[in-house]
Amino acid sequence: MSEPSERRYSGRSVEEWKAARRERLLDAALELFGTDGYPATSVERLCAQAKVSTRHFYHEFQNKEAVLLAVHAQVIELAVRSTGEALAATADAPVRERIVAAVDGYLRTIMADLRRARISFVEVVGASPAVEEQRIAFRELLISSVVGVGEVAVSRNELTRKDFRFLGLCFIGAVNTVVYDWMLTEPRPPEKQVQTALRDLAVSLMLG
């Protein structure tokens, strides 16, 4: 006897409805956390923005913190993928070119949407122990990319060995401060101007 077909509603399966509902909540979180801020956004506001009942909200997320973790994870995924693709595309290129490509890939992803920038550099900082743990893990992932680029360059005799982890910490700290200031400055300087300055800083740190 064949298995009964999956129940569908308006042409969608239950799982498809759930996935769409979760996506609407994450879109709402990006909008509200990225504009009004995490502390100012209640579960009820998220639900109203996403057109999801509070009952269904708790089917998808345990609490508001879980939504922040999830939307931040999306930002992380975009940034890591963009940086990784840039490094893969320049695998055989000189170290300067690899640094420029990686920094451009990362900053382009973060700065293209002010909401993502605000979540990354403002809203997640100290939000909770779990969110802070995720933020630090992301920072370590970025630093490991810096170390990887440095070690490859050393193996190719392009650089002498340095404390690449320290340089990575310096650069990430600079990015956090500069992008935060850029978000708050009115009129806001062009993105490319800031990206070029940070790219030049990265090159100076690694090659200087």
C-alpha cells in the first residue's frame, strides 16, 4: 500500500509553509533590529511585521534572542561565503591581490545593507552570553582567514613570518570602529571611500 501524499495547503506542504513563516520572521528581524534596534523590538512587533501569530512565532523560535542569533547567522553566512569566494578566486594570485579581494568581499557584504551593518556592529555586542559567543566565534573565523592568507604568503616567500593573529585582531577592531562611525555620520561618506581606506589599512598591516 502506498504512503499517503503529504497534506498541502494552497499548493504548499506544511514544511513549505513553516519555512516561509520562518523566513518572514527573519526578514522582519533584519528590518526591525537593523533600524529600531534589538532592545526596542518586542516579539509582538516582530510578529506584526511578519504577519505571523505569536503562537506560530513560538513554533519557530524559543524567544527573541533566538531570532537575533538566527538573523546574525545569516549575516555571518553571507560574509563568510563572500570572503571565501574571493580567496578561492585569487588562490594563485600575489598576496596583495588576495588581501584586497578578501577585504572587498567582506566589506561589500556588510556595508551594502545598513541593517546588516547595524546588527553586526551594534545590536549583537553584549546582547546576551549566547549572542556574544556567536559574535566572538565569527571574529575568530575572520581572523583564521587572515592567518591563512599570511601563512600561504610566507610559504611562497612573499612575506616574512609575523603574528598574523594579532594583525587580524587589529584589522577587525578597526573595521568595527570605522563602520560603526560611518553608519552614524551624516552625511554618510560614500561606501567606496571607506572600503578603500580599510583595504589600504589591511594591506599596510600585512605587508608593512
